[in-house]
Amino acid sequence: MRGAGMGEGGPGRQPREPAGWKDVQMSRVYGLFRPYKWALTAILALALLGGVLGLIPPLVMKEIIDHALPEGRTHDLMLMVGLMVLLPLLSGLIGVWQNYQNTKVAQGVMRDLRQSLFANLQRQSMKFFTDAKSGEIIQRLTGDVQAVQSIVSTLIVSTITQSAIVVTSVCILFALDWQLALVATVILPLFLLPVRRVSAIRKRLRIETQRVRGEMSAKLGEIFGVSGAMLTRIFQQEPAQQRQFGQLNERVMELELRLNLVGRWFGMVVGVLGPLGTALIYLYGGWKVINGTMTIGSIVAFAAYLGMLYGPVGTLLNLRVELGTVLGVFQRLFEYEDLVPEIADGADARELGQATGLVEYNRVAYAYQPGQYALRDVTFTAHPGEVVAIVGPSGAGKSTLIGLLARLYDPTDGEVKVDGTDIRRLTVDSLRRQIAFVTQESFLFHDTIRGNLLFARTDASEAEMEEACRQAHVHEVILSLPEGYDTTVGERGHRLSGGERQRLAIARAILKNPRILILDEATSHLDSESEAFVQAALDKLMVGRTTLVIAHRLSTILAADRIIVLEDGRVAESGRHEELLAAGGLYARLFRTQFAKVDAGGGTGLELS
């Protein structure tokens, strides 16, 4: 069985089944805006005030046409013209302030949502990250969250504002002429016909678009990461990568075009219905003007208010369509927000405190998929201060075994104990404070050397940091760099050599000063001279601390207090080097295969896989 995570694949090697979409309740969406209720109240007040001011100009026009001009009222004419200039100016100033508040609330909601999603993702187990694509995660945290920005102005403010304008316009229309108002409103039901169908189509297209964008982000992350870029060039796969990216790029363009086309068809239908209603008004209203039952000013005002009716109705219906699109994005976001962490503190979890380092595995089993076990019935004890080497063929479950100790995963069966307590009954933070981890492929962030070191202990002093680097024999290397400890190491630390990266990772573990060390053959990438220095530092560091080592080299095996030999996820043998050789089992066969021609004193450079 394959091991979990760090060096041997992981429990998430099987692809996840896509989660079924759950209907998103609008109450949950509106709940995101609850902390901003007073700001929203101010926004709505400004929007309503702007909407009311926008209803006055047609009445001003009616007054000019029906009274000021025919009756020669110069004073009234000047007053009305002044209002025609002043009202748009006031509306514009209100609109600027409202837009600022809209943006402020929208950005606040997006900030809160990103923070909430980030925090929940941080709580997920390693299984989630071995299953998921990093680009897809980034797309949801950035692109999907950005896609909800319009919800403040569209789904909240515009809905209420446009509804108020529609109601007010209808009231004014009936006040001007109830018969003409009936003619104007009779076509409104026709606006509703395409809404439901268009909304469903746009929701489906938006979900698919965001999914493909996530695939594109994942592909870009792989191609343009340092390792991916190097591999692409070594194997001359640039044309193939371009074709794959081109297919995703073409798919995004196709989906966006379809989204736009569906929206434009809907806009065209609404756009045709508006002029149809206006034509009916001029036909029936013109007949009334000719018969003397209606003034010209009234029909002009009526036509203006009709535009104020049909425009907001079209906007409200478009909001209904856009709602489906926005909900498609929220479904993706809430799927991540609803993830339940597999690794979490239990209700009875307690702080570990300063550990002695007693580690016990009691009949531990782990399955990364039902029925597919990486470990079975593993039992052994590592006493404080002991060095326990874990060896076995590739895929035997070594990395899974040590990952369980740090609760990167939880056992399917059995228990792992630290100081006599099942680690599932300890708080995750207090457990991990006692553990340092150094792997074969030590990861460094695209940050300074100082930033990478302080990742282990943010409160470490300059002197402590430098002393850790001296013990790892990397201090002099750092001082030789142009910016010393403030040198940026680049993506995954690739501005440093492999040995320098490894020694920096060891210095980081030394700085943490843990009670339990987990080493995935931490010296495997060092040259012989550097290995000797670092091994000496590790030997000093390991005194009084429990150390579990995935061992590849003979020097590590010979130094171990006990060797655990894994085969197919089970403990095949356990003992010291000499005992296991004498037993003539799996360990002896592995040893003969790797070291038969090497003197034990000089064989530190060969590997026992």
C-alpha cells in the first residue's frame, strides 16, 4: 500500500468525487451582510432619496409645457429650469456617495468571506490537500470571491431602490390618468415569461465557467512552478502544454460568450417590450389629446414616467437572472465554507504541556480509501530520548506512520499516544508545538531566510536564530550572501542549492527546540562534508528527545536504538541492527541488496529504500 503524504504519495491518491451542489438559501447570503446592516441602511436611504429626486423632473416638464409656457409665467419658467439643473446635480452627488458606500460594504464582505474560507481551509487535514488542486483552491479564494462583489448594488440596493421606483411610478401614472395607466401596465406580465428559463441557464453556465477557471489556475500553477517549468523544458513538452492550456482557454471563452449571449437575448426581449408599451401610450394618449381629454404636458410626463416604470422593471427582472448567476458562485464558495475538518480538537481535548517524548503506536491501522490500507496493526513504543529508524520497501507505509504522529491524519483503527494520552484527546496546537519535522524535500517559502527561519518560532531572537544556523552549519553560507539573513530564497527556495536548503530546514527545526523529532532522512541531500557537520548537530539535538527517522542511509540505521521494518503496511520486524541481521528476515535481505559490497564504516552514501 502507498504511504500518506510527505514522501510516498498520500491518502488522497484517489480523486475526490465531485460534491453535489446544494441549493443556496438567500437568507445565508444576506447573513454575510449582517455586520454591515447600518451601512446598508444608509446606502438604501441614499438610494431611495436619489430615486425620489429622479421622479421629479417629469412633473417639472409637465409644469413647463402645460402652464409656464402657455400662460407666460417667466418666473415659474426660470424656477422650473433651475430645478431641471439642480435635481440631476443633487442626484449625482448622492450617487457618488452611495457608490463609495456600496464599494466599501462589498469589499468588506469579500474580505470577511476570504478570511472565513482561508481559516476553514487551514483546519483541513492533509487528505484534503492531497485530493484537491491548489489552483482550484486559489480560484475559489480569489476569482469566485471577486465575482460576488456586485451583490451589494444588484441584489440588495438595486432590488429595493428599483422596487420603490416601480411602485412610485405606478402610483403617479394612475394619478395622472388611470385608464392610460391600465394600458401601460397590461404588458408587464410579458416581462416575466423568459426570466426563469434564462436564470437557470446562466446559473448552470456560471458554475461551469468557474470550474473551468479553477482547472486553468491549477494548470498554470503546475506549469509555471519552478519544478514544473524545469520538467517541461527537460522533456521538451512546451507544445503539449500550450495545447492543453489552449483547450482550457478556448473553453473559458466559449462559456463566457454563451453567458453573454443568453444575457443579450434577454435584454433584447425586455428592450422590445418597453417601446411596445410606449407606442400604446402614444396611440391611446394621443387620441385623448386630440379629443381634448388630456393635455400635451400630461402625455409627455406620462411617457417619461413610463420609461421610469419599464426601466426598473427590466432591471428587477435582470436582477432575478443575475441572482441565478451569483448563486452559482456562492454554491462553490459555501462548499468550501461547509467543509468539516477531519482533524479537529475533541470536546474533551486538553493541552499537552511540556512532553517527555514517550510515543506509543497501539494496533494502528490507516486506510486512505475504504478497504485500501496503508497501515495495519502497527504496534511499537519509542521511549524518551530514543532514536527509532523506520525502514522498508517503497510504499510500505513509512511516511503514513510518521504523519499520524503529528495528526496530519487520524488512524482508521487503533491509537497513537504521546505521554500515555491518545493524541486525539490532546489539542492539535499543543501536540504540534512539541514536534519538529524535516523532510527529504524541504520546502521554503518565497521569502527571506529570516522569514523562513522565524516560521518555526516567531518570537525567536536574532541570537537564537543565528545559533540554530551555526549548529546546522549554514550561518557562514548565509553571511556570504549579499543581503545575509534578508536574502530572498525564491520560489520553493530554488535560489539556494539543495544542501543549503536542507541545512536551512534543519536550522528551522533546531530553532523550534521540540521534544519529538520527525526526520525523513534529513541529511540525504547533503554532500559528505556537510552531512558530517549536520549529522553531528542532529546528534546533539536528538539527545533527550524522541526521534522517529525514515532511514535510507546506513549511518542512520547504525545509530538507531531500534529499527522498525515495515512491509505492506505491517511491522515485519523490530530490533537493533545486529539482531535483525542475525534473524535473516526482510531487513537482512534489504541490507544485503544495498550494502553487501560496502564496508559498514564507509557506506553512509548508499540508501536502504
